[in-house]
Amino acid sequence: MSSAIQIEQLVKTFGSTRALDGLDLEVRTGEVHGFLGPNGSGKTVTIRILLGLLRADSGTVSLLGGDPWSDAVELHRHIAYVPGDVNLWPNLSGGETIDLLTRLREGGGSVGRQAVDLAKRDELIERLALDPTKKSRTYSKGNRQKVALIAGLSSSADVLLLDEPTSGLDPLMESVFQECVLEATAEGRTVLLSSHILAEVEKLCDRVTIIRQGRTVQSGTLDEMRHLTRTSISVATDRPITGLAAIDGVHDVAADDGEVRFDVDAGALDGTIRHVSSFGIRSLVSQPPTLEELFLRHYGDELDVASGRLDEAASS
Amino acid sequence: MTGLAVDAAVTPAAGENSRFAPSSDSSFTGTRRLLWLVLRRDRFRIAMWMLGLVGLMVVSASSIVALYTTNEDLEGYARTVRGNSALIIQAGPGYGLDDPTLGAVVMNETALWMFIAAAVMSVFMVVRHTRTEEEAERAELVRAAPVGRHAALASAMIGTLVVNTAIGAGNAVALLTFGLPTAGSLAFGASLVGVGMVFAGVAAVTAQVASGSRTALAAGGLVIGVAFVLRAIGDVGNGLLSWASPLGWAQSIRAYADERWWVLALPVVTTVVLVVAARALQDHRDYGSGLVAQRSGRPEATAQLSTALGLAVRLQRGSLVGWAAGLGALAFFYGLVADQAEQILEDNPDMADFFAQLGVASVTDAFLSTAMLIMTLFATGFTVSSVLRLRSEELSGRVDPLLAGPIDRRQWASSHLAIALAGTVALAFVCGAAMGAGTALVLGEADRVGELIGAGLVMVPAMWLLAGATLLVYGLLPRWSLAAWALVAWAFVAAMFGSLLDLPQWLLNLSPFQHVPALPAAPMSWLPIVLLAAIAAALIAAGLAALDRRDMA
């Protein structure tokens, strides 16, 4: 089996709201897959369908080859889930909560297995610097998140569903989290990571899916996606460059103190560099688009649509 | 800082340098806006309480007015009630029954329960808008705004005052429309507001002291229970202890029986003292925690905490122990006065005929069966709230990590349901055993213990039926889960006021408790018990099936 998660044309409505509107998502076994999209675009709904908490209206969803709704319990032996907004039982301590969640998963398995889990648990508590004796009601958001992370990461699950798992962690803890995810993939586990921390996604993810308004807008490796967008180039030449703006695929040309900056589409890169080199390149800095830029392009559209709606609302 | 106001007025430039505008801000700033929030958020609950408490008075008063038309009728009622401890416990001292008027009868039949209802409503309302808000972390958004530290408490208290006043006024108007005297009607309305506000003040204090909102609620409930028992002992005895109970004060105003208006000073002064104390206590606690600190827990879970059922036990055991202790004490107390029931016959030959016609062997048995019905109705409060744990676990998102593990919804729902069903049996047993112990002690009849344990346990299928109905509502229409309380409320009305209100039989039959043989007064019959249990099982099966098919919140 090459795909841990395979979603096609998924639709989920809540009353008249179409939360998911034909979403596609493929997560290959063993990869870390970034799941990106603006707030309210349907990431959490997708994950809750994968967990069998919500029932899809139409489309096909396959998780580890099973149906998340009808095979929920069997599938859940092989997955771990960390929500972004962690609620815990206020009068249980962090340590008790972790043990409870781990034991529920293992179903009171063999003693040897539990011993391994305990070692892993204690190691994670140590690394994430959690005080397991405190009652959950006294934990901060970050500490509640640590509890969920430790319970999830100390399991032997094949698939980790992480829904903005680090939104409350400090940078130090976030880097510990990243190490843990890399260790998990080294063990051959699959990770679906929904996150707004783009540096984290760039560092961890093999492939990325960007969704908007319940639909997939782009999916692929970061390299592939970079290919689809523009590279920023800043160049200084012996002679002033002419005719640059006329080249198809070159955008936003700006000259500043003998240096020219412009963006160029991936397809026009070769021709543009040839053109520029004829003016005698003294220095050239090329910047591939960051994920943030990729993202902002899609978010930007979203904002345009949203502000358009606001205008409509205001005028009506 | 105070000089700023003057400076700013004289030289505007000085004001620009300082970000602090001179103002009259205090720790109560924002109270008015928060008050609107309180009333807006609770508008549905407030409407329900008003409808319930005014409506109950309207139907009670109308049926009493229709029932007791002559002086002989009133005198007959008074003869039965007067000086009878068993009845005094659940009705009050019966002011004005020496020379009975319609008003005095209405008060004796309804007042105490109205007072308790107002107290319960007030405790819930104050805790909901203080500690519960802090725990939900909504309050920090409010406190981050220019809102004073005491504004939440002040708005909760004022909001509760508004609602109590509306209920008190509604009751007074209802009584007036039945032609009852003005003074008595106003006195009852005022005492209703008074008792509500005293317990609002109690809740304001427990909300500062308790380590969490649930504990604050439980402490408020405990104070209501203690107030009930104190006034019951006082009313039966020389009346002294009744003065230690806010419920006793509310009765002591003597509506329709030569009103004592000065008694109203007691709730007013007490409420003010409690609110001032709550305000002072709040200054000594941290936001989000009570004066009683949260203890730290164990670093590792015990072996019991390994399953969904283990978690449900852990989450609900505290509440079950609390219910058992409270109900056990009250049931024991009911048992202790069982010997007083026989007095009814000595005082009232008519009643002897009445009981003879009903085929009831002994009045003591009749009293005990009624007492057991009341106790198990209370216990049903645990049953329903225990099932409704499912809803709060779902809404808070705490169920997500469980259902994301290898546990299906049935297992999870069954875990809390198991506590609800088993806890119900335990509470029915405790009620029976405690009442039996009290009765055995005072009557010297040891076999009463076993008899009353049976009388308690026979109620269990009816209580289970309400558990099943609650589960079905939760599974089918989760947003309407709280409607399950309407079933409990109806069972209460049918049991306490059913005969008084002369309601049609089919309406009374909607309460499962109507079908349970009233042991020990009536003979045992198995058929209704088996049927009730079967219906309960069907409701539970339907509820679980419905839960399986719907989306989780």
C-alpha cells in the first residue's frame, strides 16, 4: 500500500454551509505531509472525518485502506491524534492523562510493550519539560498541548494526525517537537501535519497540500510547487539592462542604484537569464519562493474574495 | 495620579503626555454591560424558571381555591396538617392554620418548595457567571477589556436579583388575581426574593473559596440542604433552629397569617454581608482558582485508570459520593420522624376513613412510601446529570482523544451510562437503608431496614427509564440535551402536586414513578417494574444507536 490516506472529491455540509467541497488529499506511506490552508478552510473538518467523528456526505475516504467511519475502532489502533486546541479533564494530572490515553490505545497489551511505552513516555516528559504531577486545570495551553503530544508520540501508531500541534509551544519546545517528528518518520511512520508555522512545514514536510474553501488548490512536493511560481532575482550588470519588462513571464521589474530586481516565472527563467547575461553580470542573487510566498498568493486570492464579499454586504 | 484631572483641565498638553485619562474607573467598571450579557445569555433559562415557578403557583393556587370552598373544608385540611411532624418537615410550621384561610393553605402546600427552587436557581446562576466563566477562559477576554475586577460578581448578583424579583413579583400578582389578600401576596413575593438572594450570596462566597466551579456548586447545594434540615428540626421542635436557616426566615414572614415584615431585614442584611465578604475574599484569590488551592496529583495513573469505564468512574465518583452522603442524611432524617405519621389518624378521624378506603394498612407506611418517592426523585437528579456528562465531555472536546483511540462511541457512552445506572442503584439503596435505619430506631422495628431498602430499590427501573430517555435525547437531538431535565421536573410535579392539581390521569402517567408500587404502603407487583425496565432498555438501545449515526460536535 503506497497511500496511507487517500481522499477523493470529499464533500461535507453543515446545513447550508459547504465546509468541504470536493477535497482531494493523498498522503503517501512514510511521508510527512503538510496540510495548509487559511482559517476555516476545512482542515480540521477533514481530520475529524478521518477520525470518524464526522460522517462524509459524499466522496471517498480511505485511511490505511479502511473506512474511517465504519472501521473507526480498528483503524484507531494504528493512528494517534494531537489536536490544536487541547481540552483535558481538569481534575486529572498530566501524568494520569497520558497514561490513560496510552493504555486505551494499547488496550492493556503485554507487559513488555508497556515497559517500552513507559520508557518512551518518561523520555518525552523529560524532553518536553512537563511536570506530570500538576492537575490539568492548572496547565497553560502549551502544557496541555505537551500532554497530548506525549500521549500521541509515545504510541506505536503508524499514522500521526497532527492538527496545529505546536500552536502553543515555545520555540525551544517546537524544535523538540520537530526532532520527534523526524524520529517518527525515521521509524517509517506517516504524518499528516496541519500547521500555520510555515518554517516548521518547510523543514519537516516532504509534500504539501494547500486547500481553500474546502477545495484542494495545490498539492505536490515543495520543489514542484516552487516550480509553479516565480523566482525573485536581484542582479547587477556592467551595462544597464534593457528590454527586460518585455519578456513574457517577467514581473515587477524595479531598478535601484545599479541593481535590478524582478520576479520571473519558472518557465521563463532560462530565457531571461540568457538575456540578462548579455549585459555582463557582476553579481546575481536568486531566491526561490518561500512557502510563505506560495501561501500568500493563495491567501491573497482568498482575501480578495473575502473583501469582495464584504463590499457586497456593505452595499446591499 | 489624582492631580492629573486638574492638570489636564488647565493645560491640555499635560494630558497628551499621559495615556491615563482621568476617569472614575473602579473595580466595578463595566458592571452594567456585563449585566446585559448575563441576561442575554440566560434569557432562555430565565424564561424557563419564570414559567416554571410562576406557572406552578398559578395552577396550585387555582386548584386550592377550587378545592376548599367552605370553612369546613379549610378546617378539615388544617386538622390533618396541624402539629404533624411528618407533614411539617416537607411543608413548614403551618402559620395561620389555627384559624385557616385560603392563603395559609396555599402557603403550606407550596411555599417551602418555591423557596428551595429559588435558592437552587440563584446558586446555579451566580456560579455560572463567576467561576464557570473563569474556567471556560471566556472571562479573561472580558477582564482584558476595561472591566473592573469585581464587575463579574456584581453583574451576576444584580442579574440574579433581577430574576428573583421578576419571579417574586410574578408570584405576588398570581396570588392577587386569585383574590388573596394584598399584604400576604406581597409578603410571599418579597420572601421569595429574599431567600433567593441569600443563597445567591452564599454562592458568591463558595465561588471564591472552592477550588473549582463544580465544588462551588456542590457547596452551595450543601448549604441549601443544611438550611432545609435546620428548619425542619426547628419547625418540628421549639422553632429555635428555624431562625438559623434562611428557608426558616422566608417562612417566618408569615404570609397571610399576621405578616411580620421586620423578618425581611434578615435576608437583606445577610445578603449584604455575604456579598461584602465575597468581594473581600475575591481580592485574596487568584483569577481562575479558589482560596482552597488545587492539590497536585500523582505522576502516574493507577491501574484502574486504563479503560473508558475507569475514566468514567474517576470523573463521577466524587459527585456520587456527595449525592449519597446528602441523600443518606436526609433519608435518615425522614426515617426519624416516621413515628409522627400515626398522629394524623388520632387528630383526624376523617383521614382514617380515607386511608381505610384506599386500603392502606398503616399511615406510617403511607408516609414512608411518599418520603421514599421524594428521596428517589432527588436521586434522579444524579441519574440525569450523570448521563448528561456525555454532552459536556463531547462539547468540551475531551471526548476527541478517546474516540481517536480504539474506542467506539458505544463503549464510551456505555462507560458513563454504567455509572449512571449503577450509581442510581447505589443511591436508591442508600436512601432505603438510611430511611430504614431511622425508622427502625424510632419505631423499634428492625425489619424496617430491609423493607425500606426494598422500597428504594423498586424505584430503580423508573429512574433508569429517565436515564434512557436522557440518553435518547442526547443521541438524537444533542442540542436539546438539557430538555431531559424537563422529564425530571415533570416527575416531580406529578408526584408532589398531581393529586392537588387534579391533573388528568394520562398526563400523570407520563411520569414513570406513577407506575411504581408505593412500597411499603402498597403491595409489590412485578409487572410494572419489568415493563419499566424493558422500556428503559429500549430507550438506551435507541439512544446508543442514534449516537452511532450522528456527527460528533
